[in-house]
Amino acid sequence: MKCQRLLIIAVSSLCSMNACSQTQEPNVISIEKADCIPSAVEIPSGAKALSATYPDFIEGYSDGSLTLSNGEKIIYDDKIQKSFVEQMDNADIEDMFTQPYDTSVWTPSRNYDPGRIRNEKLLKFMYGKTSQEVSRNLVKVKWFNQQLPFTKVNGAADSLRAVEKELASLPEKYHKYFYQSSTYNWRKVRGSDRLSAHSYGIAIDICTKYSDFWRWKNPGKEEMDEIVYANRIPKEIIRIFEKHGFISGARWYHYDTMHFEFRPDLIHHSRMTQKKK
């Protein structure tokens, strides 16, 4: 079957079927048509998901690294064994996908927090390295009785608009969850040096009155302690967010049920991995 698009986008010369010259530069492989890639080239599922959902920023995959649209590379897997906390503090790209975002599980197992492990270099490249850079891409999004700032990058603002439109069609009993919401806030995650997803303009917290946060419910507990799970956000609301590329903090062991984060890469990866089961 012929490829619809040339996959090898940066190559000095063609390789033979059996061997390549040792002096050639490594091929940079576009991941858009993965079924056209020779079987010897193994593309990680996370790299495929990133390429599919962030095509303006991910150019390809080569020699164990992602190639960004500006030519820079990010190591996919640094081969360092890390604890749960170390993964969050110093995540490579592979670490982001070690916990697939499983939409079939409503009560997460211990320390199962898909989406909390983020590679800051990639997020800063796409959304901005400083509050000033992020702010330049913020647009106003109508959110019920509010106008909230959200990044337009990667179609995030349009996705939030689609969420609002669909949530508005739910029965009136659900509408109490949508008010007093907040989005952009350049800040660090409490108790860490990591930037919050709110810093990039890709996260929204909905009404705190009906939300649960693991630290509020488990005072004095730390990341590695056993905690009691709680969630009052209806599944119908969570599913609508997920339909449009958002992950929910209600699916984390360290739950933050008001929190929804635009991460189409994880949603896409979830569909890829669950389809194989």
C-alpha cells in the first residue's frame, strides 16, 4: 500500500533494504502515517499521540528523541529509574505516558495520577516560557456567566467553547457545577517547584463548592501516604470534557475534582491503548 504522505522528512540519502551508511545523519520520521513506517522503526505510542494532537509543534521522532518544529530535540526516554514523585519533578516524555488515562476506571488505584506527570520543556515550547509569552496567546472564552482567559494554542480555547456549549444542554440540575470557575494563573503547584497547568492557560477549575481536593480531605497527608478518595462531580460532566480533549482530576488518586486540563495527547493515547485491549 502506497503512503499518502512522505514519511521521511529529513534524510541525507536513501538507505538500502539491508543497511545504511554509517556516515548518514539519523532519519527524522514523521509519525502521521505510522502504518507506512518500516517495521524496524519502532515509534513509541506516546510519540504517536503527541504527533497526532500537536502537529504544529511535533515534527517527528528520531533516534530516541522528539523533533520539535523549530528543529530542537527532546529526549523521549532518559532511561533513569524514578520514583512516583521523581517522575513528577523531572519528567521525560516517556514518563508522561507511564500511566495511561483510563476512562473505564472511576476509582483510581494508589498513586495512579495520569496527567500529573508533565514535561515542562514541551509545555513551555508550545504555550510559552513566561507569563508574558503565555498571555499573548490567551483569548476570552464565554463560560456561562463568565468570560475566562484560555490559550488559543492547539485549539484549546475552541475545545473549551465546545465543552461549554454541550454542558449548557444538560438538565438544569447540573448547572450548579459550572459557576465561579477559574482558568489562567501563573503559579507553581503547591509544595513543589513545578508549574501548574493553569500557568499555560490550558486548565479550568469549576465550582469549588461542589469539589474535592485530596489535601483538603486528608489534612497532614503527603504524596506517598494512603488517602481517602472523594468526588462529587457527576460523570456526565466529566465525559463531556473528555470528549473534547480534557482530562479530569477526578480520575487521579491524588484527586482534584474541580480540575480539567486540556491534554488531547493523553485522550488520544487512551483511545489507542484501550483499542488494543
